[in-house]
Amino acid sequence: MNAITTLNGTTATFTVRGDIDFDTLPPLRAAADALPAHVTDLRWDLNHTCFMDIAGLHLLFAPTPPGHAYRRITVTGLRPQPLRLLRLAAETNPATFPLDRLLCDVRAPL
């Protein structure tokens, strides 16, 4: 897995290439936590992520760490398996996994 970070004003985009699992979660989380304070929008581009396990839920729905300003987190380019995982999580517990605030775009419904 590798991730490319692009900064554009107050928005940071992480383009992830590879799976998101508990092995890749720590470096992704560390990269997001290391963003400059002026970044208020964090977008995860998952066009090149075919698989995501529960670690992806921890990444996308983690509370704001202490001492960090609130960041709006969105996702784009969801492939079928990560989208299914997010939908299942939202169906199971919509208050914990509110997809309406997370999704920028969604490919055709499954």
C-alpha cells in the first residue's frame, strides 16, 4: 500500500493505492494526523483500493484526536467491496457510521 498526499488550500486528498487493513491503518492515520493545522477538509480517494476491512471503518470514522481541529472527512472513488462494507456498517449502526456525511460520490448501486 502507498498513499499520495495532495494539498490544495484547506483540503488534503490522500490517494490510497492498495488495501486498507490493520497493517496499513497506522501509517495512514499517522499521515492524516501530521497534516498542517489549516487543513479543514480531508478527502480519501479510494479509486485504487479494492479491499478494506474493519480497519477502514476505524480510519474513516475515528473521532478527532485531542488537540486537533475538527476536519470534515469525505471519501471518493469507492470500489464495490469497500462500499458494501460501509453500507453494512451504516445499516447496522447508522448513528456511528453516518454515510451521508462521508460520501462525495458513489458508483452505481450494488
